[in-house]
Amino acid sequence: MLAEISHRPWPVPERPWLQAQTWERLCFLHWRVPADTLRELVPEQLELDTHDGSAWLGITPFRIRGLRLRGMLPLPRLSAFLELNVRTYVTHAGKSGIWFFTLDAESAFFVEAARRLYRLPYHHARMSWRTSGDRIDYQSERIGARFEGSYRPAGPAAPPERGTREHFLTERYCLYTEYENQLYRAEIHHPPWPLQPAEAELRENTMAPVDLERDPLAHYSERQDVVIWPLEPVA
């Protein structure tokens, strides 16, 4: 994976990565949101990243497989589970990345580890999915937040072209978080996303921190391999 780096917006970090994951059958669901609506929900040190004059809010259901720390093999029964995250897009000092409002996972062990290692707002949730051919029915529920819907690919896979909306929404190589008034960043690497247009039907969705009025823009990816570096403080 680290042999393919020409698509990156900045060099791969020289220090060792911390963990590797594979993301499977992921759906990007995106809504156009006025930037003013999200501004107060993101730390002042970060600038909201916009496209077509708007901020964007994403919800991404998927399955993690093959989770492992560097130098270790995946642990049985701990390395595969469902996750759903809610996010927007930000920049700091020229590095565009992801800000997570919430991340839900069905693994209580992973939730606790991610909170400690990455200071991210993870929640343990009751989650399930059912696959039928290329269709995925996905559910996630915890106190105050529920997602139920289905999605499927609806076209051929191709990497997003630089400068397009699809590239803006998916090609992100770091995440930001805040802990005790200190901003942190974790670097991420993956190959270009093999994106497909998707069809999605949402039956219930109370995950977002703001109201979402329209049907989402939907994209699908069958698989993505990822490595993630440790958190580092941002000046």
C-alpha cells in the first residue's frame, strides 16, 4: 500500500504507522449544509473546508476487518466489526482533513481503545447488517441516535478525479480531534478510493448534529486498505 503515494497531497510521514485496517462495503452519504450551521460545532483553530460554496456533512456505514497494530496479526473476534461515523471536512495549516462529530462501533473493546489512543468521540452501539447480493441493509442504535437504511452500488468503480466534488469528499489523508483544549492530528494513508455511484434508502436517521433536509449524495466502495499514524499535537 505504501508503494502507491503519487496521489497524496503531501508526503507520507517518515515515522512508523501505528495501525492498519480494511474497510469493506462502505457507503458515503453526503448532504450539503450551510457553513454557518456547522461553524460553532468545530474548534476555532480549524477552518471549515467547503466545496461549491457549502460545507458538507457525511455519514458513512461500513465494516472494519483485519484491524491490527503494527507488527501484530489481527486478533480473533476483535479485528472485525461494524462502524458508522458522522463527519465534516476541515483544514489547518494547509492540510485538509476530517472532523468527526461521532463514531459508532459495535466493538466495546475498540471503542475504549480508540477513545484512549485517538481521543475521538466513539460510542458503543447495537449494530447489524444483512447482505443480499449487492444490497446492504444496515442498522445502528444507541441512546439518542439511530440509523436504519439500505444501499447498493449503481455503476462502475473508478478513482475520483482531482478537483471534483467526489475527490473533495473522499480523498482525505488526516483526521483532527481536540482534547483538553489541544488540537491533534493523525495522518492516514490509503490508495485512491475506488468509488461507485450508489443508490441509498434511509428509513431512519437521527445521527447528525444538524437537520438534514434532502436525500443524500451516495457513493459506494467495496474495499479500502488503510494505515493510520499516532496522534500528534498541532501547533
